[in-house]
Amino acid sequence: MIVDCAVYRDGHRTEGPEDFSDALAEARAAGGFVWIGLHEPTEKEFEHVTQEFGLHPLAVEDALKAHQRPKLEVYDDSLFLVFKPVVYEPESDAVSSGEVMVFLGDGFVVSVRHGEGAPLAAVRHRLEHEPHLLAKGPTAVVYAIADATVDHYLDVATELQTDLEELEAEVFSPDGGGSRHTASRIYRFKRQVLEFRRATGPLGPPLTRLAGTGAAGSGVPFVDDRARPFFRDVSDHLTRVNESVEGLDRLVTDVLSAHLAQMSVRQNDDMRKISAWAAMAAVPTMIAGIYGMNFEHMPELRWVWSYPAVIALMAVLEVLLYRLFKQRGWL
């Protein structure tokens, strides 16, 4: 559905015609632009927008189906950009991502939101309170969406870093992360990092092109050259995020390896203890087994002190074995 539609002139919102074609013509005549925001539109709802603004059918298909990687595509009459905003849910310590598709053309911006994590309402509110930025045209909208998305990446990276520190404290605690749920928590955290990485990693090349820092960036149409330094700033922030994500991925892999190593060491300790107790149980079992064979002619069989002597021998051997295993750290 259409969430908002407005015409902006000189950085200020104005009430324009309800018809998209008339609004676009009026905005172009006044040196402004039209910004239309949609939330999970159906094909029928988006058809009118497609016809009025001449959007490319391949980009329209991507915008309707969603589930796209962050990217930048250049068409004859517009640019098509995909962002993946990320939301951190503290109740479940989970990361979820939405999608924002942006069509940028001559005098218009069409934004399509999928999911609940997209910051479009906040971006529009911020821009309408900063007319000097909004006066720079449609490029300012793209910059503001990119900036808000990447800034939120930094917040999510900080939250994930806190969760990783908690996992490290659990794994390297005195009990060595003995909980049966520790491995599953580490694995779930690794999946959250992977989900985060899918959103941040592919966004690097599109921002580089928008910033004009590469050879391909000089040919991107519909982008005001004055905005390129701003996109470079966003690109620098994204680089920090990607470095942080790579660090999180490496650290969580190391934490998982350390946890598995500790589990292996703990199992070896348990096996040593079991072996030690089995050896201590074998001595009296062996002696009792020998004297339980009921042969008629056996040494000391009819001796009065045989029973207490055998019991004393068993006790001495048990004490000697216990001290030996204790000294070697098996018990």
C-alpha cells in the first residue's frame, strides 16, 4: 500500500496533485521532486506507479518479490538500489533483516519497504526537519536511507559484540561452559552473524559506486556530484561495520573451537576417573574371586586370621592405588 506521497520544493513539503503524473510534472517544473513510499505493495497496487514513472520491469519484479541482495542497478530512466536494514531483538538475542528498494530518477524517488526493520518513516521525518539537506534533491533521500541503514548496522554490531563477550565469559568460566546448551548458543550466535554479514557485505560495492571512488562510480546517473563526499562517509562507516563483522565471525569460530577442546579435555578427565575407579574396584574383586573358587586345598584357607588378613590386604592395596591415582591427577 502507499504509505506516503509528497512533493518537495526547496527542501519543504508541499501538497501536490493526487495524480502521480501531474505531481511529477509539477515537481519538475518547480525544480523539486516527488517521493512516494510504499509498504509491501501488491502487483496491482504497484502497476500504476510503474506506468507513471516508467520503471524498468526487471527492477519492478525485484521490488515486488523482495529477498534481494544489496545492489545498485542502472537503467535508462532510473537507478534501482536495494538496502537490507537489520534489527536486533534483545528479547531473543536475534538479528532479523528487512528490505528497502529505492527507485531514483529525474525528479522522483520511489521507496518500497518489506519487513518491519526499515527506517523510512524516521528518515522522512528527519529530512523534513532538515530542509537544507532535502533541498539537494532526490539524491539526499538515497543518502539519508543509506546513512540510517549503516548507522543502525553499527548499533547492531555493538549489541552482537556484547553477546559475544557473554558467550566468552560462559565458555571460559571455571566450569568451562559445561552447560549442555552452550554449543547450541554458540551455533545460534554464528547464524546471527551470518545473517548480519549477508546484509552488510554486498552493500560495499554499491556505496563505492555512489561515492565515485572507483572507476565505475563516475558513470552513475541521477546522483548529484555534490553528494559524493557524503556517500564516501557512509562507505567508510560500512567498512568499519564489515571489519567488525569479520572480527565477530573469527572470534565466534575461536570460541566454538575452545568450547569443543574443553569438552574433549573434560571427557578425557572423566575417562581417567572412571579408569581409576575401575582399577581400584578390580583389586578386591580379583582377591574375592580367587578365594571364592571353593577349592579344597588353598593356602591359608583354614587359618583363623585369613578373613581379617584378606580384608586388610584389600584395604592397603586400595589406599595405595588411591594415593597413586591422586598424585597423577586421575582423581
